[in-house]
Amino acid sequence: MALEYPDDLRYTDTHEYARFDGEIATVGITAFAVDQLGDIVFLELPDVGSALEQGETFGTIESVKAVEDLHAPVSGTVIDRNEALLDTPEQIADDPYGDAWLLKVRVDDPDEADESTLSAEEYRTQVEGD
């Protein structure tokens, strides 16, 4: 299966992504992470209003293979979370870069992600090799 890494996203080496629209970042997990996890059975996300620190754990995702921590690609305040995925976490696999976003975050410093996350090409090289 060919995995996609949209060019308009910033990626972490722990397989989260952020899509920026001004000071709002939409956060999710990459198609590579979904592929590696397999069947996702549980998702834990922070409450709206929670503060995130870049690189820190903000939740967990569980599959039939493993339980993984989710790490914040940006620092900021959670302004929305995808409530539908909490009841049906398996739907993350259907559209990880679209309807299956996890959080929307009002970022503290929009430049922070550019300095500490990966471009699509850098992320692709990391997960697929040269």
C-alpha cells in the first residue's frame, strides 16, 4: 500500500502531524502510523481547554498490536477534539488527514513547528528510507 504524506503538513518523528490555518493547528496521526498500528480499538484525547507542550504526551491510542502515546507537534490550547473518534476510533484509518483529525489547537508560537518538525519529504525519507 502506497502511503501519502501531504506537502501542506508538518510531521513529528513520533508520527503525528499538524496542518496550520493561521494560529490554529489541526493535529492527527499519519497514514504510516495507522498502517503500523493496525486495527485501532481505543483513543484517549485531552479535554477542550487543556494546555499542550510541544513534544509532550497528550493522549494514547490503542490497537490490537500496541498502545502508543500521542505527542503534541505544537504548544498551545486545545480548542476542539474529534468527539466522534472517541466512540469509533477505528475510523481513523478511513481518512487520517481529513475527517479523522484528533485535535484543533490554538498555537502559542506558529513558528515553533517550522523549527522542530519535519517537512513531508523529510518525514517520507525517515519512514521509508532513501
